[in-house]
Amino acid sequence: MGRRKPTLDEGPSLYEAQERVVRRRVSRQRALFIPRLLTESAVVLAARRDEVDRAHQILLRWADLESSGRLPQHRETSIDGQFLDQVFGEALGYTVKTQNPQTWQLEHQYPVAGVGQADAALGNFPDDERPAVLIELKDANTDLDRDRE
């Protein structure tokens, strides 16, 4: 007989009866999401709460700059480095070359053969021949929905 794995919720539950019904129903069907893995991921995310809150604050700061009308006052090129480092580096956790010269994920001013330069690229540098993502920034006044020819 196999050993029972310890559950993350050892104490009594407020919704114990409902949880038993859900567990019984889930055990009889193939779940789209595996509850055990969701619970484990939630525990990991809860442990990273400070990191998630910090990222949220960075994104809110940039949203406030735009909604307050201060972001359109700046040219794209004057703040693109700050945007990339703060949003992609600090908030989303991509490493830049100055943090780790042996391996990094965010490259500024990435050359694109036959086209020019992308504002940035995401990948596993310097190992990858090609980046996974190219980033092209526009200023706050640019209408991205307009058909560009």
C-alpha cells in the first residue's frame, strides 16, 4: 500500500464538506487542471508575495506616468532604457548583461540583419543564435491601432 502524501492544509477547513465533494468529483474525472499542482503553485506564489508586490508597484508607476499625462512629454529614446530595465528587468525578472556578464536574458539595442535594430530582445544570451522575442518600443503618443504602411 502506498504512503499518503501530506497535504498543504493540515488544519480544519471552513468548507470541509464542500471540499470533500469536489475531491470526490475530481477523482472520478480527468481534470483540466490538476488541483494538487495548483495548490503547490499557489503556495510558491504566496512565498513570493513581496516580489510580486514590488513588480506590481513598478507597473503601476509606469501606468500612472501615462495616465497623468507625464509620459507623453518624453521622447521614446529618452526613457526606453529606464522602461526596459524597470519593467523587464526589475518587475519581470529578466537579467541584463551588467548583472551577469556570462548569461543574461535582456539585450538592449539588438541588431536585426537586413532591418536595423530592435529596441530590445529577450533570449538566453550569448548562447542563443536568435532571440525568443524582439521588443520595439513606441512613444506614448503613437497610435498602435492605426494601420501603419
